[in-house]
Amino acid sequence: MRKTTLLLLLLMGMMTNVWSQAKVRRLPSVINHPSLDVSTPYISFDGNALLFVANNGQDGALTVLYTSRESDWKEPVELPKYLNTRLNFFKGYALSADGKKLYFTCAKTPVIGGYDIFSSEYNGSSWSQPENLMLPINSKTNDGAPSFSADGNTIYFMRCDKMDQSKAGGCKIFSAKKKSNGQWEEPVELPASINTGNSQTPRIMADGETLIFSSDKMASNKGGMDLYVTKFKNGTWTTPLALDFVNTDQDDQYVTVAALGRYLIKEAPGARKNSELTEFLIPADVRPRGLMMVEGKVTDPAGAAIPAYISITDLNTNKRAYSGRPSATGAYSVFLLEGTKYEFVVDPEQSNMSFYSRTIDLTTDKIPQKEKINVTLKQPQAGDEIPLNVTFKPNSTTIDPASEAELKRLSRVVKANPTMKFEIQVLLSGYREDTTQSSLDLTELMVDSIHAKVNAIDSLGNSYKKDTVFVKRTFHNDRTLAQAQAVIAYLVAQGSDPKSFKYFGNAIPATAPENKKLTVKAVARAK
């Protein structure tokens, strides 16, 4: 029985791994209905909102549908008539990173040219009336099919000589950046290697450096519109490469990729000769850098928004990756590129309140698409623990310089709460010892005197018991007390009262050497 169970578990694991790396997989049946043709997907970077076209209207008319998810996709609903009109360039729509803002292409008054780009916001139950993006994004010609960077501050779109409800021609791709005052700079045409005569439907990836677009004027064209990718490196766009893993002899044009950057979503033939939305695993050589969305709320213990600052630092480069404040409701969201570690910090406006910090590691193979981090800030009370993102130089009690900003934050809290004591605790899971210094980690030495009686023979040849002292040396890696004292010494040097501190250290063995972990925290105590 045990062998059968083990075999089943192994098979299930193999099947899970195969599915997780499947080269092609269709979206679920709530989207891919067997009696409908579905196409033209656009997914939000957070992966939780999706627009697509289906022929489910009266007499098979095409309509644009919207769906969202927390875990599973909800039943798609049609966009309202004022967003889904006969005056739209039907497939020229897009979503913001969080899926709460819709952009579409329309010739409905008021317009500056033929077709313009409009926007509408979703409040959880309905879409707002559309607003024209106006000059300089829209012009006297036809502007449409926008795509926005993850932070919403860069737009890519096509500007075309001809455009009607279903197609466009003579198009070039432009980009523009948003000024600090919220207005757009004058759009700039992308280089000739991209704009070869009819380049359309730009899709900027969440990494901000990978652009997918379509064209029928490239030398490598298979037929109709084909898909190409270019990357912005060292201040210039690379030569476009054909996405032959999805290009066919038909029009290949409307695709989308969530922030994680693993799969491209595109229409493809279904089992019943209908078109379905299908995910294609992107080859590693053209795959965009993946991003993880971090979102949450910053509140007080009662759940009310609290004024605070959020800063995220790339620990590999020591450069600021993000700096901002939560919204009026306390909500925030930010995208982080894979391949590095980040320090995530939330600081309150009030100096007597606690802070929050942690390390976010995006160097592993498995990166979630989204992580929710809700932060509660409050004035410390007796018994409250403040986890500290503090490390030490290898095999020592010397504080790592990267931890100094964290200790300065703690110093601020200590000085602003003079009625409290703070116990600095350093806890080691992974204690080791040996009679020899068999590892560089074993920097500490315990010396014990052991009294014992041994057999001896006197000068007359008689046996007797002799008192002897042995010296026992034990090398170990418990530096917790000295490390706690080093933290206090730093805080005192920053101006904190030495009487504000206690310290505690403890070390226990780990279940396995790779599970070694050092935890540092400050625990508030009543004076």
C-alpha cells in the first residue's frame, strides 16, 4: 500500500511539473466557450483582469467582454454601449496594470482627428464615461491601440494613415512619457528598424524594455501581419526578431502578456474549429523579464489609512526602485523586476510609531505573480515586537553596513518613546560546535576546566588516585549575545539612551544545516 501511494505521489508531481511548463495551454471554459469564437485578448499586468472579443452578440455580432478574478475567472460581461460602439476601432483597446482603467480607440465626438484614444475607469461596479486623452497623444490623423508601462508613465501607440472599424493601414509606432505635472510629452516615433511601413499594435511588456508589435512589411514575414519583438538596451532598440513560435501564414497581431512574462496569450484554433484564447510558453531567448506585483494597505490598528512613505531599494545596486505614498485609502501597488533582492520599507510620518521592513527575494526560479503585504503601524506598547532587517558580516559580530538604515529607523522609534525599554533579541537557529575549529563559522571558543581523579603510581610503586585538571576547548557559532550588544552600541552611538535597552541572545540547533537562520528583533518593554 505504501509503495502504491508513493508511486501515485511521484506521478502526480510529474504531471504537475509537466503542466506548469506546458508549451501550450488553453484558458478555462468560462472564457473559451465551445460555441463561440473568442479573440483579441488584453490582460492587465497583475494578471487579474482580461478584455477579449467574442461573437456572442445578436446574430453573432462581435462584442468586447471584460472579466476579472481573485482566484478563478468570473463570468465575462459585455462592456457598456458607450464603450463598445460602432465607431470604435474594434480591437484597439488596452488595460492599465491593475485592470482598473480601460483605454480604447474611437471616432466618436469629441475627437481631434479621425480616431482618438479614450480612457474610462472602473469603480468596482461600473465604467465611467469616456475621456479623450487629447493632445499631444491624439493628433489630426488616426491614433489608437495604446499600451502602457507598468507605472503608467509611458505610452506606446500606433498612428495610422487609414483606420476603420476593423483594420488600419500605413501605421507607425510612437511613444511618449508623462511629465511630473501629469501632462504628456510630445510623442516620439520609434526607429526605422521597427517602423518599416506598417507597424501596428505595440505591446510594451511589464519590464518596460521588451516591446512586441505586428507588421506585414518585414523581410521575415510568413504572411499577413506577423509578430516581432525588440528590446531596449543601452539606449537603443535591438533589431526586431520574428516570434516564429506563434506566427502563422494568417494575421498574427493581437497578443498580451502578464507581468510574470512566462506566457503569451493569443487566439488559436480550438477543438471545434472555433478560435480560442491560448497561452504559449515564451522561449527563454525572447522572454521579457518577469515582474511581481506587490500590493496591500498601510493602516493603523483600527484599519484606518495612516500617512506613511513607502521605499523599495534594489539591494544589488543599492539604488531606489520605488518611492511613493499610499493612496487616501491606504492602498498601494508596485511592480518589481525579477533577478534581484529588494528592501521593502514603510515609514510612518509620526516618529513615535513603529515601521515595517522586509527583504523580498526575486532571485529564485519560482516567483509568484502577486504578493499582498498589509502593514499596520502603531505606537509601540509593552510586548510588541519589531522585526529588524539586520544582518552581520559573515562569521562575525560586525553589523553589515546595509543594515545601518534599519537601525537608524529603530533609533528614531526608541528616542520618540522615552517611557519604553527595548530588548534587542538575536536568535540563532543552526547552532554548531566542535572540539576543533572545523569551520570558519565556529569563531567562538568556550574553555572549561574539568576536575578528575586518575590512577597514578608513587615513588614506592604504590597505586593511588591523583587529582587532575583537564582543559576542554569547544569551538561554536553562538555570537548572539555579542551581536545584540553590537546593535545596542550602534543605537547608543546614534544618540539613544543606554538605559533604554536590554539584550537577549539564544542559539539552538537547526534540523538541517541549510535551515540556519538568524533572527533579530526589538521587543518593547515597560520601564
